[in-house]
Amino acid sequence: MLNLILFGPPGSGKGTQAARLVERYGLLHISTGDLFRYEIGNNTPLGLEAKSYMDKGQLVPDSVTIGMLKNKVLANTEVNGFIFDGFPRTIAQSEALDALMTELDQSITALIALDVSEEEIVDRLLERGKTSGRTDDNDEAVIRKRIGVYKGETTPVYDYYAQFDKSIRVDGIGSIDEIFTALCLEIDRHL
Ligand code: ADP
């Protein structure tokens, strides 16, 4: 199995690239942000809880996020592999993911980080906010908060996988096709 973590700050293009990688490699795409938005759309208790954090640009608590992710993975074990997008975002989530992979006799193949500067990200998110309907993309203060959380809590996840020689960086600036090609080159090297 090929189990990838697509990593990078908000607005780095993870969702766009994940959709293409799914087609090429036949993986199941699991985006925790999408899972939360689905719950919010259905007005579930989980959705209501998640929304209170997401609207402020904060992380949803690990216990909630990890539980939801586990359910999704365990309901889909008959796949060629997973592409995790927006997860793990903390060290605790990384450890929980590794434990889950071990439980399934699997492991994370690689973490691929999309490298994009902070100014580019703010521009992209404000632009996305005009059409996405995502309230967290409409407010520059919320965007800055998410970037701050990314720097403080999420960048250590890169180092966590680097200690196992699993972290790779790919330039996240360029056309969607160029970035996709660069990602595929790295992935094929690890197959
Ligand atoms: P982006 O990467 O643009 O911030 P996401 O859709 O990945 O968008 O996430 C949107 C929001 O959902 C985050 O700001 C956070 O509040 C919540 N969220 C998503 N994934 C996680 C996670 N792994 N842990 C905690 N909160 C999460």
C-alpha cells in the first residue's frame, strides 16, 4: 500500500493536488477539513463542535479529530492506500496515525510538503474566500491565525516524519500541472 501525507500550510494546494493524485494512484483521499465540513452541513453534534473552532481559525481538539479520522480509515481498509490531507496537524495526531497504521500492518510511506510562502498563501486564501463559501477564508485575521497555528503546532509534524527519513519538500509555486509532475516524481521514487 501507498500511504501518503500531503502536507503544507492552508492554501498550499493540498486539496487540488490530492484530487489528481487519487486519479493517478487509486488512493482514498481523506481530508479532515472536508470531513468536518460534511458534518457541519448535516448539523451533527460533531459538526457543531468543530465549527466553533474552525470559525476562529483554531484546531479542533485532537480527541475529536483523531476519533473521526480513525472511523474513516477503519471503514475503508480495502483500498490501495490513503492520501491524508490536513491530517496529522499535531504531534499527537502523528503518533495516533502511526499507531493506527501499525494496527493495520501498514505504515506511512512518505510525507510530502508543499512549499509556499506566507504572503502567497494569504493572497490565495483571500481569493478562494470570494467563491468558496468558506467563512474561514473571508477574514484576514482568521487566515493569519490559521497560519500562526500551522507554524506553531503543525510544522513539528514535518520534523517528526523527517526523523524516520520520510519527509520530502516539493516547490508549491508554479502551475497545477508543474506541481503535480514534481509530486509524481517524488512518489514514484518511493514506490
Ligand atoms: P486549510 O488547510 O485551508 O486550513 P482545511 O479544510 O484543511 O483547510 O481545515 C479547515 C479547518 O478545519 C482548520 O482550520 C481546523 O479548524 C479544522 N481542521 C482540519 N483538519 C484538522 C486537524 N487535523 N486537526 C484539527 N483541526 C483540523
